[in-house]
Amino acid sequence: MEKVERMAGGLMWRIIGTIVAFSAFLIGSLIYVGFYASSFDFGQKVIVVLVALIIAFAAIAIMWVTFAGRRGWMRDKWGS
């Protein structure tokens, strides 16, 4: 029972981390584009937001892959 509670706690922190990471990267990039990148044209501003989304997605993917890897959920998928 303790193992299930630990897994649920780890899962909850990863869900919260996912929400916070996406929110932080979007808010940060939009504030930067809105207030500090006034000399950028529209295309450059879009690229700044897209790069922030890619970085957020990569950070979140690493967090979830390590979670799945520790629980053995990926062994069948990767041939191990």
C-alpha cells in the first residue's frame, strides 16, 4: 500500500510540474515578446514563442520518461 501512495505522490508532483512548466514558459515568452522584443518583427516573435514551447515540451518529456522508466513501463516498448 505504501508503494501505491508513493507512486500517486510522484504522479501528482509530475502533473503539477507539467502545468507549472507550460504556464511558466508560455507566460515568460509572451511577456518577453510583448514588452522586451519590440524591435522583432512578427515572424521573430512567433519563433520566440515556438522555441519556448519546444523547450517546455522537452523538459516535460524528460520528466515523464524518467517516471515511466523507473516503473518499467517502457521495457516492452524498447525491447529490453
